[in-house]
Amino acid sequence: MDHFDYRDGELYCDDVSATRLAERWGTPLYVYSAKTIRHHYQVLSDAFAPADEPPLICYSVKANSNLHVLRELSALGAGFDVVSGGELSRVREIGGDPQKVVYAGVGKTTAEIANAIDAGILLFNVEAESELERIALCAQEAGTEVGVAIRVNPDVDPKTHRYITTGKRENKFGVDLDGARQTIALARDLDGVVCRGLHIHLGSQITATAPYVEGIRRVLDFLDREPEICSEVRYLDIGGGFGVHYEGKEGLPATQFADAILPELAGRGLRIVLEPGRFIMANAGVLLTRVVTTKMSGGRRFVICDAGMNDLIRPSLYQAYHRIEPVLRKESDAKVLTDIVGPICETGDFLGLDRDLPEVAEGDLVAVFTAGAYAFTMSSNYNTRSRPAEVMVDGNADRLVRRRETFEDQIRAEREIG
């Protein structure tokens, strides 16, 4: 569920009208619901509470890295899944507990590794033997020992978009099960590291439980076959990827995932690590955009908005579907087949194609739903466009959590060079 709904034909976020938000903060505008963020975190925590040991929920920072979002989640007890030194710096900036941080990513630099060791993170999710060796060397230089979780690729097809599939043999992530034994054995031989976990991540926007069950069974079978080298394994990080509602009700309840996963792990003595990002944030945000102009051309109706692919690239990049609706609904509105596009000089600049959308006019507001995850974080300055503002709504209060970027912000790093 989320806290975006229509009241007397007008879109509200919690108890604040979208019209008021756009008038106060301008457009394009990302709007986040604090109540929805808290609700989604609690739903996930409650669903997996029956586990043998309370799961460690590490919010995936890449989904939405706004400091105010991270603070909300940290206050709820969340840990964090980071994939870069910059994301770790954001977690440190908000005072996140380093012992609730797991560090993933296929291309960690030596400097990033050393910084994470200094921060005292819980686990590195290791992608390759050469990376494991660099982690060990950095730990030795720091005079400490660090925990690692070997990321294994179970070769499971999650039936999602090929760009967001990460657990198949041909993907770049992790090591296959055949090579995992060698990688874990290497960890035992290296000073400075200890293999405390195994990590699998199958992909994103997964709308079935079977891929998780299959992946977990393959990892558990591996553990049963290799008890000696896996004697220190205490964590099983099953990643994230739980699907959400983009078009209708395609996402499954958290309880359905938990009911399928927890029986597989009962009595195993493994603490589950979850890495949700989209599940918590996607439906907690909308993008508000104002119609700049409309036209008919080539037999098609175009609605051109002030938000484009630089603000929300998912439709262009993934052919992703986002529900799009006018902020103000009229009971008599007849729907017309419409392309909702942006101002960028690219044919691929669109928010939605072939949509049945009511008639809208210049100056009208349009809402793009399920825009809380992988939206602002993937925005850019293409066409020298400034990134939008972000606001957080909680009940009847709204506050700016990132001001609108200016041209001066864009050129500062260039101008400083002289």
C-alpha cells in the first residue's frame, strides 16, 4: 500500500494536495511519503520476524540515496547495502551503524575497500578472488580482520528484464557454484579475512517466490557438501529484488516471500540478510510534472511535459512502465491514446507511450507513480538541465529534502578550475 490517493478528484500525498506541493516547490518535483516508507519497512520486518534469528534488513542505498530517506530508515533500525564509496559516505553522514552495513558491487577500488575497513562495516560481499586478495591485503595493512560473504551465482532465472537479472550464469556478478569452493578455500588461507557468509542476489522486480526458493536450495546444498570450508558461515544474504506495483497489483506481499523462504532456512543457524530498495521506496514516491504543450503530429497525440529522461530514465533505459495520471481528475474525462514525452532532444525521451490519458492542457499537472526508487538517483544534467527538487511529506506537513539544482551548481566544478 501507499499513501497517495485521490480525494474529490485531486491527488494527495498523505494529507497534502499534489497541487499545493507543485505550487510551493515547482516542477519537476519528486514527492516522497514518509508514512509509506515506514509502512513498507515494517511490513518486511514483520513478515520475516518468525525467522530463527531476527533478519538484518539492509536498505539498498542505490534505490534512493537521499540523506533524509536514509535517516528515516536508520531511525527504524535499518542497516544499509552500499555499492560505492560515495554511498558509504552517505551512510556515515547520517550516523548509520557500520556494523549493519554490507558492501556489494563488482568494482570496488582499493581506496574504497580501505575506507570501508576503516569505517568498520559488517561484511564485504565479494565478487572475485582478486577482490578477496585486495581486501585481505588492506585488512593486513590496517592490522585487523574483516568479514566477507562470497557472492555466489546460483544460475537461477528470475524472469525479469534482462538488464536487471543478476543471478544467471552469464551475468557479471559473483562466482558460480563450481568456483565458490575455491574462493571460500582461498579466504581460509588468507590473513585478514574470514568468510562469514554467502550472498545471492537474483535480480530486481521479481514477482514470484520460486526463484528465491530455487536459489536458496542450491546454496544450502552447497553448504551441506562443503561443511569444512564453510564452518564460519553465519549469514545468508538473499539480496533484494522483491517486485512492486508499477502497472497494477503485480507485486507480491512480503508475507508471501517470507512464507516461501523461511521454511527452507529453519534450523540452519543462519542469520538472513535482506537488501530491499525498490520494495521500500518505489511506491513511496511520485514525480510531479507540468504539461508544457500538447500537439497532434503524424496521427499521434503528444503531451510534452517539463520532466524528461534526464529526470526519470527508467522508461527509456528499461522500457519500464510507470502509471501516469492527471493530478486533477474530471468525471467526464474521455481518454485519448497519448504519448507522454519530455523536452529532451532524443526520440527516446518519453515517460509513457500509447497511454489512455484524459485530455490535459498546457499548465496541467501530471503524476508519474512508483517513482521513489531508481528515479532521482539515476537522474542527470543531460541537455544542461538541472535536477529536480525532492520533498518529503509526513501527514499534513511537507518539507524540502533536496533543493532544486541550479545552473551555478552544474558549472561549479568547471568554473573552480579557472
